[in-house]
Amino acid sequence: MNTPRAIADIKKDLESFVGSRIRLKANRGRNRIIEKEGVLESIYPNIFVVKLSERKIERRVSYSYADVLTETVELFVSDGDNTEIRIASANQ
């Protein structure tokens, strides 16, 4: 299993979308799935940060690249034609 390479590929994919508006779908366990829209704010060596704006409150959530690899977190970006592209998928 070549996980470090897969995580590096996910990080590289996300780097091109820093500052872009994304839709986040996260599985929080026990049938709790949240879907939020926000901005991919920054990329760090082990995590990425998404800034969410909900009801005049800005908050930041962070996830690891392993969350994307295990598909606990899915990220989508719209391409302008009302279609969404899944970014940083482990199965691309």
C-alpha cells in the first residue's frame, strides 16, 4: 500500500484550489453527515483549513489529508456550468 504517495497527490490537488469556493461533505459517524459551503483557506503539511460562513459567524474547520483518502471528507468545486467536480478523490 503506497499511502504516503496518495496523500501527497491529494495535497497537490488541493493546492490548486486554495481560495476557491467549495462544498464540503463530511461523515461525522453514526449517520451524521454534514454538508457546508466555504472557502478552502490554506494548506499545511498535515491538514487543510476550510473557512465556513454560517449565520454571520465565520468559523474554520480543519481536516487531514487522510480524511480525504478514507473518504470521510469529500470536497466539490463548481466549474461555472452548475456542475460540480469532485476534487482530491482517492479513486481518481
